[in-house]
Amino acid sequence: MFKRQQASVLLSRISEPRRFIQVIAGARQVGKSTMVKQVVNELTIPHLLTTAEDAPDKNPQWIRYVWQQARQSMRLNNYSEFLLVIDEIHKLDNWSEVVKAEWDADTMRDVNIKVILLGSSRLLIKDGLNESLAGRYEIIEMEHWSYSEMREAFGMTLDQYVYYGGYPGAFSLIDDEKRWRKYMHDAIIEPAITKDVLTTKRVLKPALLRQLFLLGCSYSGELLSFNKILGQLQDAGNTATLANYLQLLDESKLLAGLQQYAADDARKYKSVPKYQVYNSGLLSATSSLNFNDAYLDPQKWGRWVETAVGAYLINHADRLEYKLYFWRHDGNEVDFILESSKKLVAVEVKSGRRQNNQGLPMFSEQFHPNIELVVGGEAFSLEQFLTLNIERLFE
């Protein structure tokens, strides 16, 4: 079975002396539970793997019960260490406070129980960690699957990846596009909105958030102001509400609004956002174009190519600690600008969408980036870029 690189990271950390709770975070359908099970099966440490879905009435005291089971197993079997894995932890109210109390009690008594927590809602996991568990955890981020991973695991072609994206569970359905699209809506899009976002934050206008998500996905790679969006949505709202909802979708690793790069922060955050999905499958699932219609139209296919490049870049932004922007002036554009404390990188996607674009030389003259990269040109193909270790851009 294919193993993602996060499996080796988790295996290494669990093999260390007890130090931190390991938290597995990521969007839906990226393989968090599968990866943890793979690691547990490799370990020789006795373990208890359970899920909070079994808790009656979602009572957080259930955590104390399973934790006590782990302690009893250690004592009765004279184990020197034990691993407790709790899946879907976010489904319990105030779960982080109970986890903190039990973890601290073991720390005080030198009880060597190591802990892995994971859940399908990235927002709820994040909120719980920020509230109670500061200094007690490490996060292993599970990004959306890359082209390299989908190719190695399933034999996915480059064009298939650009359109269908990196969703392992949906791959077997791509030959039946109608069925694939229904799976995407029923198993990924609707649960992500209903269970991950709407149950996490106080959302006064859930219909507005859902419409923003669907419209934003269909406009991936395009600039669209909040005022124009409001004119296309049925529910009433204001631009501040839309900006807040877009932030929630970004934190859920679903949809982002990239800001225009500028020399000062104030100008960055006042720009019209450029929408970018975290997985190009979200663009396809919300589009009226099927694979053949998109692929056979060079201009339309160019938007899918640009979206796939943007998805690859935005998925690595947190881990590699860079900000992702776009740049535009007088109709000339640079598709992606990467800014870190070390370097400034400009990435232009040569996809046939724009003719006579002078954006890259104009940006270079004004901002002097450390690296200028044209993806899809003669020197650097799309496949080369989507298999590139992004860290190399900052060496």
C-alpha cells in the first residue's frame, strides 16, 4: 500500500521518548486515518486505536474512560510504554480541556502514554489546540495529494491530475464522470461545508457561505471582487461577511483568495482577490465543463493548468513558511508570487490563457525577484514543476 511521506515523520516521532501529543491535521479525504493505521501497524508499541464517534452523546468524559483503559492495560501487562490514538476527536465538546488534564496527569506521574489525535475537521482541531494545549503538541500537516503521489499510487496521468485533482477516493470513478462528480459533491464538498465549516464557527448566513464556496471554486484562477460576487448571490450580505467566510474556507484548506503582491502590506490586503482552490478537483466538480470540453479548448484548459500549479504552491505554503500572491498591472500579470523571509520568487504559467503578457519582465524590473520561473515553457515543463520539491526554490 502506498505510504505518504508524513508516515515516516509520524513513525519517527512516536519512536522518540514521550514529548508531545502528535496531531494529524488536514482537509477531508487526504488519508489521515489511513496514514495513522499504517504507522500503528509498523510499531511494536502496544496501542489502543479508537474513535470519538463511539462516545455516547458526544460527551468529552468519554476521553477519560478510554485514557483510563490505556493506563490499566499498561499496568496489568507491565508495558513500559503505550500508544493511544483517538480519531474524530473534534466531535466531542471541550475535548481539548479533557485531553490537557489527562496528558498533564500522565506527565506528572511519569506514565509513558504517547498520544495521536486526528479528526476530519481541520478548523475544530485548530481551535481546540489554540484554546488549551499550547506547548503540548506538534502538528503533522496532511496536504492534498500531489501529482507525484497520485501518479505513483494510482498511475494517474498528468492531464487527469490537472482536471480531476488529487482525491484518492475519487480516482476509481474518473471513467464515469457523472458518478465522479456526484461523489465529489456528496462525499467531499457537502461534508466539508456542512460538517467542517458550519459546525465550527458562528455562521449567520450558511447559504451565503455555501454559495461563495461554489462560486469561488468555479472562478479558480480568476479575479472577482466581493461586490461583484454579491451581485451574483441570492442571499443578502456584505463584503466584510464574504471576506470572513473566505477566510474560514481558506483555513479549512478548500478555497483561498490570493492578494496582489505589493511593497507594503496595506496595499496587499486591499486588492481584489484571485480565487484559488486547494485541489483542482474542486474546480472541475463545480464547473459545467467535462474533461473533454475543457481539455480541447486551449484557453479553458489553461485555467485548469494554472489552477493545478496554484494548488501545488498553496498546499506547501504553511509548511515551508511562505506567502502566496499574484501580481497585476495594466492588464499584465504574474500568476504567482512566493514571498518568504529569504527570497522572492515569481512564477508565470505559460498556458495559452493570455497573449503578449509582459507581466514577468515588468514585475522583475520593479521588484527584482531572486528567481523567475516560467512553467510550461521550453525550459521547464508542467510535469517538471508539479514534481518539483518546492523547497528548492528557497535554497
